Amino acid sequence: MAWGGRMVPVAERLVLLDTLRAIALFGVIVMNITAMVMIFKAPAVLAAAGPVDLGIGLFDLVFLQGKARSAFAFLFGVGFGILMQRAQARGAGFGAFYLRRMLILLGIGAANLAFLYWGDILIVYALLGMVLLLFRNASQRLLLALGLALILAPPLFAGMIEAVTGAPLPSLAGMTPGQVEAGYGALAPAYLSGDYMDFICANLRYYLLHNVGETGPVIVYDLGVLGLFMLGVWAARRGLFEDIERHRPVLRRLVWIALPLGLLLSAVHATRRLGLPVDGVVYGVVSAAYMGLPIMAFGYLAALTLYINRKGQWLTRLLAPMGRMALTGYLASNAIGSFVWYAWGLGRINDVAWLTTLVMNGLAIAVFVGLCVFSAVWLRVFRFGPAEWVWRSLTYGQPQPMRRAAP
């Protein structure tokens, strides 16, 4: 990556990716902390919402929902590509190491799902990370073509089927959307009461219901994540983040195409979350518009990369430590949000004064800022975040050096 036109050392080049990862994590935190409430209290929140709250909710849906997690998945693929290139440069084996790494991540994701948050993404990342190993020797042409196909084709195909049938894709359990919503509602008492064991059981039941009751959207999402992983590997191999100036024309075109196109499609897709009644062909069009979420994420990443490369180094100073501790930040934000909202903790989900999008977003911003401060202080003393240290130590089979060497 070039800073002001010059090539910089590898250790410094990673700062851009850390910064992008932290920004993506911010969007993930906002949407997760909001979802913790809205899955059970959406009707009450919307009924009491004023213009400000409705505006904030609309902003979240159009500008953040799906974009942050798409960017996060893409950067996960970039990390895979970088690890693979480094292993090849050292002449070290990669397959067994990375498989072990994904198995550990699978365990972390299972713990996150059970004990912290029903909306875990790490399990899917770990499982699809194992699938990605099958493509580690794929050509650049194949990675690019297959990655784009997995992002664009599934929502388009699903939308075409729904436009023809006039109904949502069938689920593995044969449930209608209304029945799925009722199933989620039946889990609410476990989150509104204070029994932590009930909370754990409800998290696991939610995950099962989500996968068997919303099978079509789950498949579309999972295939899209795998496609984003592949495109991340493609970008790492191409050196997209190593020489920004050389790739500036491509990144500029991506900004001008992906941002407006993604915004248009995202606005169409947001109508479903807003509860606007659509059926028939329009229902299929809304489903197909899901492809706009990763498209808009590419526009965000390209714009941020161009900005950080020339004028945005101040962002790296503020956010790069959080990006280095993204796993810790993700798990900690889930723990904080769950503790604040659900009745096993502070139980604010039962407090009407807290049930506004303004309060939810304010809480998410406060959590993110607090984690950024914590990360900056922590990394002055330690080499890794707490969760990163556990992941790394278990992967290598022995405790890794934690404290920084004395100057």
C-alpha cells in the first residue's frame, strides 16, 4: 500500500486493513445491538417512534444493514489470502494450520451463540472458512467469477422464483414467515425473564428455528458470505491493499458504480424490514434487491480505502487498534448488549424509555467508542487482544507470548 505515493513496510501496510475492519465492526455492533431489541419489540418500538426515531431506523436499514457484515466477510477473505501468502513465502504448510484455526473459531462461535448472542456469525465463518480451503489453489479468474456469481446469482434466482410463485421460498420446516415470526415471539419470555439457563436454551432454539424456518434466506446469505470470502482472497492476491495508487482508477470506478447502485437496491430491499405490504412479482423484486447490500459494501470499502490512503491517516490512529482486536470487540459488544437488554442482566428491554432507535444507536456508539479506548490502552501493554490470544494459543497448541517486550 502506498501512503502519499511511497511504498511502506508490511507491518505498516496492515494498518489500513485494521482500520477498515474496525469501521465494519462498528456497523455490525450497531445492527446487533438494535436487533437484540427489535426481534422481540419491533411493533412497540415502531408504534411509539417519532420522526427522529423513524429517520434513524431508516438510516440503519438503508446504509448499514447488511453492508457492515458484507464488508466484514470480505475482509475475512482478505485475511485468509494474506495468511496463505505468508505461509507460502515461508515454505510452511497451510491447510492443516488453517483447518485447526477454523475449528477453534467454530468453538468460539458456539460459545458466543449459547452464552452471549443468538445472532452469532462466527459459526458460519468457521464452516465456510473450511470450504474456502478447497479453493486455496484456484486461479484468480475462477475466484473472481465464482465470488461474483455467489453474491449476485442466489438472490436473483430466489427473487425470480418468488416472483413467479408469489410466495416466499419454502423452508426446510415448511413454515410460513408468519409462523417463523410466531416462533421467535414464543422465545421472548426467556429474554424478558431473568433465568440465564432459559436464555441459553432460547439462543440455541433460535438458531435452529432460524435455519429450518428461514432456509431460503439463510442459503442466500451463506452463499454470499462464501462469495465475499473468495473475492477477499482475490483482492489479497492481486495486492489491492498493497499499492493503492496503482489500483486507484479501479477503486474510483467501483465507488461511482457500487455506491449509487447499492443504495438504490438497498432502499428497495429495506421495504421488507419496514413492513410495507408487498406480494406477487414485487415480493420477488424485493428479495432480488438483496444483492445491493454487498454491492454497496464494496463501494464503502473502495471509498474508505482511497480516503485513508491520502487524507485519512487520522482514522488509523483512532481505529486500527480496535481492528486488531476485532474478535475481542465483537464478543465483548455481544456480551455488553445482551447484559444491558436482557433480563438476566439489566433488563432494559422491559423499560419503555429505552425502546427507541435513538437510545439503541446511542448505546451501540458508546460501546464502540469504549472498546476503541480499551483496545488502544490494551495494545500498549499486550501483543494481542484477549480473544485473539486464546484463538492463537489454541491454534498453535501452546500459550503465545502475550506481553510486549520492554523497550
